[in-house]
Amino acid sequence: MSIEPAAHLQLENVRKTYGSSTAVESVSLNVREGEFVSFLGPSGSGKTTTLQMIAGFVQPDSGVIRLAGKDLTTVAPYKRNIGVVFQSYALFPHMTVAENVAFPLKMRKFPASEVRRKVGLALEQVHLDQCADRKPDALSGGQQQRVALARAFVFEPKLLLMDEPLGALDKKLRESLQIEIMRLTRELGITVIYVTHDQDEALAMSDRIAIYNRGGIEQMGNSRELYEKPESMFVATFMGDSNVFRGPVTGHGLSGAIETAAGILRTPDSPARLSARASDGCLVVRPEKMHVRSPNLGEDSVYATVTNVVYLGSTQRLLAEVPGHGEIMIKQSADNVDSVLRPGSPITVSWNPVDAVLVPGSDAVNAPSTERLAV
């Protein structure tokens, strides 16, 4: 029998309100040492407030925060041994790169020789050892963010908090720094809490992701679990593109099904687990799981008419209208594209029922306004 490793960071029923508004509602969380956990959610969902309470910048109304077994709930921020990286680099403009990185060490009264050694090593690790004597205004945005990262880990914190650290950078630089941050934190074995609203960033970087909604964690898991097995409409629509078919939950032989405007569509499991929460269900099918072809044995299908064709290089995106239902999206590899398809073309769209996910229909009202495709 495997033994679950002890939690390095623990949050127990942490809550924060501002007047009559609840920012965080009873959040509990365990993070293992060396784990990279992202807080993902829309603006105002509570993720940044949770990070600020872990850092000590905001005092929770109730609950407990522990790090390495020590209760930090009322400990001052500067005594928590936590590194923090913000979206704004917060570098001292009058200091050199080396002096900025050395600042937390000097505040902790490290010997001068140790400061020089640690600063030199940190700058090597972020590939900025040639920039030690430069001022921040002589650096690019990506270089400044690497300085901020070096400053945050140079004193070997027990935890590194990162609040939208790449939000001000362009797409190509963001992707480059994502790889750098993953490499560096894994090499150093740093435990990371990373706040972002970017789904792709969270999917690419995280060991686990906590999906925030309305002040709480809606679901937590690794990237594959959240994308392929969402437990609510909010998670299903927030984590990537989704085709959603709604209707009453029913039975279909030994499996479950829902009765939709597009027909009876099968689900990969029994509807029994939903019966206590909702009589209606939402069947979620990812666009890349759909195929434009006659269905094979055991597949479900709907008839549709192409409304738009978008070529994206390696992939092609089709939008199609299903009679009585609405628009759906299909993503295809460019190698499998039917060049004859154009707006107005009739098609049959099929998929394997095991690639669909059934979630409670009552959750549809909580789907995020940022969902990429609501059908």
C-alpha cells in the first residue's frame, strides 16, 4: 500500500470577506513539497486573494495556513520565508541587477561572501550573469522578469508564489519563459503556487491545477483529469473549447444517455450519479474528439450544415449548425482535411461515446462568461 506524502503547504477552511462580499469561501488545499500548483480562474474568483493570504499580505477571517508543519496564519510576511514574483517586476531602478538579487539576502543578514556566491549562482541559473552590472531599465521585459525570479528564489524559500508573472509579456516570450520557469523550479525542487487566468499556461506548466469559481475551488486535479473528466459545466467550459448538448438524463441499455434536440446521445457511464443532483444533464464533447464522417459501429452522430471553415495551419476548425440544437465546433488535423467542405456543405459528425463527459445540467448557469463556445 502506497503512503501519501505529507503536505508541505496546508490550507484549512480559509475564508476572507470584504464587507458583505466574500472573496474566498472555506478553501482547503494540500500541496506536496516540490509540487507546481496553479490557481486558475476568471477575475474575481478568489485565486489572488488566496495567494495573498498565503504570503501574509492579507489576513484571513478564519481558517489555518501551515507551511512545513508551522502555523503561519498570523505570522508577519517577512518572517514566512516565502518568495513572491508579481506581474509588475517591482525591481529597484537605482540598483544593478546583482544588487536587486542580493537585496533579500542582505535583509536577512547573510555574510558578504555568501551573498556574492548566491547572487552569482542565481544569475547563472536565469542566464543573466553577463547582466549583473546593468540597471533594470537597460533590460528587456523578459530579462527583468528573470531578475525578479532570481531575487525570489536566491534565499532558498520554502515556497515560491507567482502572481500572473508573465501577464505583461507577448505570446512568444511568455511561452519561452514558461519553459524556463518549469526547468528552474524543477531543478531547484521549489514548491510553487502559480496564479493565472490563462488556461493553456496552466495546462502546460502545472503538476496540478485548482480551478477557482466564486471564491472557492470548483475542482482540482492534473491537466488531463480536468480537461477530460470535468465535474461541472464551469470546469468543462473554462478548460478549453466544448460542445455541449443539454437534455433530460435517461437510460440507454446498460449505459446512460440524454435526450437532446439533436437526438438521444449516449454517455460513458450510468446517469445514476446525477440523479441526486439534477434531472437534466449536459453532455460535453471536445471539438478534437468529433469527426466529419459516417459513424462507425458504436459511435454517436448528428447531422449538421457547415457554417464556417477556418484554416489554422496544422489544424482546421469547422463550425456547423445542428438542426434544432445550434452551432458546434469540430477540430481536424490539416492532414485529414476535406477540401470540398465549405459553408453550406451537409455533413455527418460522429464521436465515440467514451470521449463524452456527462455533468449536471443545473451547473449550466454557473458556466464562465469566458467560455469559448457555448452551444
